[in-house]
Amino acid sequence: MNTALSGAQRSALRSQLRNELTEAIVYEHLARRQPEGHNRDLLARIAADERNHAKQLAALLGEDGSPRRLKASRDILIAKLFGLTFGLKLMEKGEGRAADVYRAFAETAPELIRIAEEEDAHEAALLSLLDDERLNYMGAIVLGLNDALVELTGALAGFTFALKGSRLIAMTGLITGLAAAMSMAASAFLSTRADGASNEHHPGKTAAYTGIAYVCTVVVLILPYLLLSDVKLALALMLASALGIIALFNFYLSVAKDAPFRRSFLEMAGISTVVAAISFGIGFLLNHTLGAA
């Protein structure tokens, strides 16, 4: 036991000990789920680092710790649902704070500085090398998602004044969206295949990621018109849903690819809003000049 540690310092280190044990469980579990190769070896190495950090902390405190198993289960689930890179990088965001905690012990326990440096450099470098298929096909996902947001928010905004009734708007939007999704998927397939050897992406997978992203976006945007009879309220909820999709997607990118959230969010939201406003205006003019359907 290190008697030089104050009560507050011991409490902070106990918390870090639990974090290291928790993250070791996460890495070990995810490593077992990976096929033999780069990702499995990478996760096993990080798990070993976490175990070693926990041993050093336990020795410093003179006591054992216990992992937060509920948090470990949550982190494992997030990695399964949203991809390995996103799940682990989201978890590692907390490691930046952990490194700051360790650095606060520069005078009392200087051996912890090495752990802080490993958390900053070694694990960050390893995580940047993760091979995640979803990120490899992120361009296809962006294509489907962004095209659906721009086209369908504009189309639905125009339909809101050009057509009568939320059900008719929903049906028209769904037909438009599904047709556009198939068109985008086909275009993505042909474009990728045309690139040939210069493109590492599989044409079928590229088409699937593009089409699925498009269809999922269509379903979310159409839903307000299926649930609400008030078309103006449905329009407002649809636009809010579009902004929500943009925010969630850019948050995903900001974590998984260390991309700036604010700039990309404002760019996507601005384009979708402008297109929706123009289409809304066109629908309004058509409704008052040519008559509604």
C-alpha cells in the first residue's frame, strides 16, 4: 500500500482500476469474436495492455478491483450494433480523461505517467489500424444517405402543398424513394464495377450499402406522413427527423473517423434545408397555379 496517497487520490485510482478491468473484458470478448488475423491480434494486444495497467494500479493501491460488468456488456453491444471501430473509439474517448487522471500523479506516483503515455499513444495508434468493413464502405453509405436526405426532403416538402392528404403524400414519397434507392444502388454497382482493379470495393457490397442507407432514410422520413393526418405537422416532423439523421450520422463519423462534427453537420443540414425550402416553394406555386391533385 502506498501511504503517500490521499483518500481522494486512492478513490480516483480505484475508479481507474475498475475502468481498466472493464475495458480488458470488452477487448477480450471482441477479440474472441474476430476471425484469426489483424483485428483479433490487435484486440488481444490491447486487452493485455489493459490487464497490465490494472495490475500496476492494484499493486500501487495494495488491493484488488472489480470490473463494471454492466458497462462492459453495454460497450460490447454498441460495438456489435454500430461496428467495431465506432464502439471501441467511443469507449476510448474516456481514455483521454483517464490519461489526465494519471498525469495528476506525476509527483506522487510517477510510474503512472507511463500508463498515461500508453493510453495516449500506443492504444490510439492501434485503434487507428482497425479494419472495419462498414468504414471501408462509408463512401457508399454517405452516397445513399445524403442523396436520400436531399432528394426526399425536397420531394416531400413539395408534395406537401402539391398533393392533398398525408396518405397520398406518403404513398407518392415511398414510390419515389424506393425507385430512387434502386436506381442509386444500380448506379453504385455499375460505377464500382467500371472502376475494376483500381477500386478495392466489391460492387455488390457497394450497391447494398448504398441501397440500404437510402431505404432506411426513406422509411424514417415517410413515417410522419403515415402517422399524422396534419400535413404541415408531418412536414415539420419530417424535417426534424432529417436533422436528427444528419446529427446521428455525423456523430458516428466524428467518433469512428475522428471527423469534425460541427462543420459536416452544418454542411449536410444546410444543403437539405435549402433543397427542401426550394421544393416547398415550387409545390406551393404549383398548388396555386395549376391546382392540386
